[in-house]
Amino acid sequence: MLTAHNANDRAETVLFNIMRGTGLKGLSGISHVNKDVYRPLININREEIEDYLHKNKLQYFDDETNFEEIYTRNKIRLGLIPQLKKFNPDIINSLLRLSENAEEANDFIGEILEENYNNCLGDNFLIPSEIKKLKKFIGQEVIKKYLEENFYSENILSRSNILAIYDLCLGDSGRQIDLGKNISARRSYDKIYIEEVIDQDEKTSKDLVLGRNTTDFGEIFISRDEKESHEDSFIKVIDCDKIKGSLYIRKRVPGDRFKPLGMKNNKKLKDYFIDRKVDRLLRDEIGLVCDNEKIIYILGMDISEDVKIDKNTKNKLILEVRNVRY
């Protein structure tokens, strides 16, 4: 598609963007090409176009509303630009040169951004250590691009949010900031998650029995015979005779301690999660299989040293976990 946008339109757009507050992209104004839209007249002044039309007696159409100061763009065209011409009669061409320079600079920065962008991304998070390797401006452009691609409809793209997220890259793990529109950004070790703030459903405890157990933490199959599984699952084999009482599953509580496989002493569950770099917000989502005395298995992670099988084991218990929910 071809449009009749001209240099005056481009200059007006630059002024409009400056008044709103803009970066290099806004200073570029209207581009020559945007996907399937082409603007062949974008660098020709309106006066030159009108002069050509008059000399060749060609008809053209003017929208009456273009001459009414009812829109901001019209006020720029009819009020601001005539005032600027008093200081610089060639203001349109000056703004056009600014626009072209900004466009070239923006294209150059875009190439650098593309070279580094993917290195700064995980599956659904930003990687602070990679962002910090870049010049501050490029690092902020990475954040801007990530917000544009993933949160455009939420309308949280602002300089203050970009700067706040960049500051999060420089800070310590555990910090969280509000970006507005029920969206937050938080740092968990070398990951920054930008996500909707949602209320987590409370996960409830449940007694476990032989066979299939459907729990808030996932499906747990308990058996006495070790069989090969053909599904994606976590399988742990423990010494049945080392279990004290019955089994149940629950989430963590303050003061929990756990003896990971291979260790001689108990450690605080909180310290265990920190050592494993488990996201702080996921820690309450992880199921703990317990007997009447201790935690014997952290779903998807370790069994306890206290229930491992050894040369004296006579009875084995197989725990197979599917669809872990965290």
C-alpha cells in the first residue's frame, strides 16, 4: 500500500513525539517503509508537492479538518510550526535531518540489540548477569524489547519501569517491584521474572496410601515392587522399614529440617532451598513427603539420608511422582 505522507507529516510527528517524551525511535518519526506500507513522498515538502500539482493543474483533495485546530497534530501544523519558522525558516528540513539521523542510529542500535538479545533470555525470564555485561543503554533496550514482546497489551512500557527493572538487575536476589496493571518484576538468583500477580491456591496436606494418590502437589504412585516407568516421572526407592508411622504429603512449615541424601546432619529446609537456588515463590508449592517423624522426600529433588536403601534393606518402597505442580 502506498500513502501520501510527506516531509511535513514526518516533521509534525517528530515534534508530537518530542512533546510526549520519546527515545530515538520516536525521533525517527514516520518511516519510509513499515511492513507492507510504503511512503514514497516522505522526504518531499508539502509545499513542493502542492506547487507541482498547481503547475500541472492536477486535482487533489484536502481534508477540511486539517485546517481546524481541534487535534494536537493540527495545532502543531497550524500553530507551533509557524512560530518555529520565525526562528528557523527551514525548520521542516532541520527536523527531517534529525529524523533521518535518528533513524540511522536506531537501525544501528537495533543490530547490536539483535546480536545480544537472546543471550539475555531464559524460558520465561531475563538473565541479569548477561544484561550487566552490556552497556547500560543496550541493557535497557533489552528490557524494553522484552516488555514490548511479552506485555504490550498490559501497557506497562515506560521509562520508569525500564529503569526499575534494570536496577533490579544490579541488586540482590529476593527483591520485587510493582510495575502497575497487576504486574510485578522480581529477582530470584540470576533470573528476573516479570509476571502477573496472582493469588496462589492453598495446597492441602493429604495422607498417602499404596497405589495412586492424587494430591495438590502432583500424582504419587506408591508400590512395593520396582517397575520400569514409561512416563515422565520422578522415581525414588526407599527402605520401607525405616519409615516411622504412616506417610502423608504437605507443604513446608517454619522450622522444617531435612537430611539430604549423603549428609550426616539435618539442615534447615530454607537453607536447602537456598543452596538449590529454588525460587522463593515456589518453595511453598513443593510437596514434602513425610512420615510421623521427618521429611523423607522433597518432590522432584532429594530423599532423606534416613530412609536410603543399603545392604541391610529387606523391604523397598517405590515412590513415583508424575505431574509435579510447581
